[in-house]
Amino acid sequence: MSKNTLIDPFGRSIDYLRISVTDKCDFRCTYCMDEDVTFLPRSHILTLEEIVNVAKTFISMGSKQIRITGGEPLVRKNILWALEEIAKTDGLDELTITTNGSQLESMADSLHNAGVSRINISLDTLNRQKFESLTRRDKFDQVVRGINKVAELPFKRVKINSVILKNHNDHEILSLAEFALNHAMDISYIEEMPLGVISHHDRAAAYISSDEIYNQLSSRYKLHKSELKTGGPSRYYDVDGFNNKIGLISPHSHNFCSTCNRVRLTAEGKLLLCLGNEHSMDLKAVLRDPKATQDSLKTSIHNALALKPERHHFDLNEEPQILRFMSATGG
């Protein structure tokens, strides 16, 4: 087994890498990007070979979990090849993927065969009209068919991720829980993160805390703190009468930075040390330097960890300090 050599300045063991394989997406979710977003030129995006190289390097340095994200990762051409290459790497415990669900109906079997063990599916509403309003795309039925397809397959875990906005979809908290639990899936409710400048809504006015969400859930379900740890920021609860979990992701109300074990590789090759800060290292420059070696890449990764901050600082009442959209960062 590989020894984890990735320790940040605050003593946190970094064993989880999230990789954005593209900034492109077939949705335009209102909290994620504007309708007229400009995508990066192809030459600025890491090749799949470069992505696989970084993933394998992190695994050799002790990383146990790799999550593939986007944009929408399943719109990336030949993504299944990259998934297979990463999944078969010795030392990896878990390969997971976050998706908007639009491609799952046709790709679920292939994802399972490629070695993906967990899938997170973004779904913020069960109302077709609201779905189109939030995503700016009329693909609700397509996503639900994809969720139903995934439910038939023996993935290790499948989870619904729901960003909750006050006066937009907060009245669906209970119905979303019922949908997930009845599909034998977990669900996590997410406080919106202030990344990028958006025009659709006022983030401060739309903010709803995880505590308010928990109170709504407790009106119907009996919840108990769970021992489940998946490497991500969700605080999980067991639900009486169900085998699956309910999670809360609380970047504002319950800061989770003290236990952060994650770094992110953006689609353009920046190793991002914190979702809520701009600290990063350009790994693309190393990957494309003809004089660089595998040791050069490992040294750059080690040097990057010195930039990892202790925590993020989000203030919904200020203009966003992070101008990149979530789609450019990776979930």
C-alpha cells in the first residue's frame, strides 16, 4: 500500500483529489453559471492523458479517493477510457463521479463496468417547470430516467445532491428526501456557495441554513448522527426505517475546514488548495514541460500543499471574492 506523503501545513492528511475534466456543461444552473458563460479554449484544458497522469501520481503519493467532476464530466469525449485507467490503479480505494444526470440513462452501465463505485447526482427539484427554470434546460424526464437506471445497478453508494435556495425550492426539502430514500439513495442538502457573479437571484436573500433544513426534515423523519464518513464535507444522519442517509453540507453555518482532506484539480490544470480561496499551483506547466520528470510533478504537488489555507471565509452580504464559477472549479 502507498504511504500518504501529502500533509498540509495544519497537519491535515490530504487523501482525496477532485478532478474537473471539463468546464463545459449541458445545463446552465442558475447558482453555478450564467447563461452566456464563455468556456475555455480546448488548448487550455488538460488532455485525458494528463488527467490520468495526475490521478495516478496522487494515488502513488497516498491518495485513496478520486472524484471526477466538471462542468458535466460525462460530456467529455472518451471519459470512459480515463475512468478505466484511474480505476485500475493500485492503491485507489474509490473512484466516484459527480454528474447532473443527463447522460446516465445511456452511460450508467458503462460507468459501473469502468470501475466507478459511487455516483453523486445533482437534483434540486422534482417539479419539471422549476427544473427548467433552475437549470435553464428542459431535461427533467431525461434525468429521472437516468436516476432510475442507476438505481438498478450495484454501485457502492448513490447520492442525490440538492442545493437549497429560500423561496425557490425550500418547499421541496421533504419531497426530495422521500424521492432519494425511496430510490435507496442518500441525499445531501447544500448551502449555496458564493462562487462567481450571478444575476438570477440575491444569494443573501436566498440563503437557508442547514439548521433550518434539519428542522424541516426532523418534522417527518427521526434522525440520528451517523458514523458514515465518505471523505467529503457532508455531516450524515441515519434515518429510522431506511438504510440510507441524509447529509448536510454547510459551508456557512457549520464550517468544515478543520477536517478538510481535499484538493481540486481544475480543468485547466490548476491544483486548487481550497474551494473558497484562490491559492493554487499550475500543474499544467509542469505536465507540458518537456524537461519535467515524474519527480518534478511530485515536487510541485508537495510545494502546492504549503499554500493550503486553514479555512475559507464566505460572506453572502459582500460581492463574491471568488470570480470563477463552480463549473470551472469542479464540485
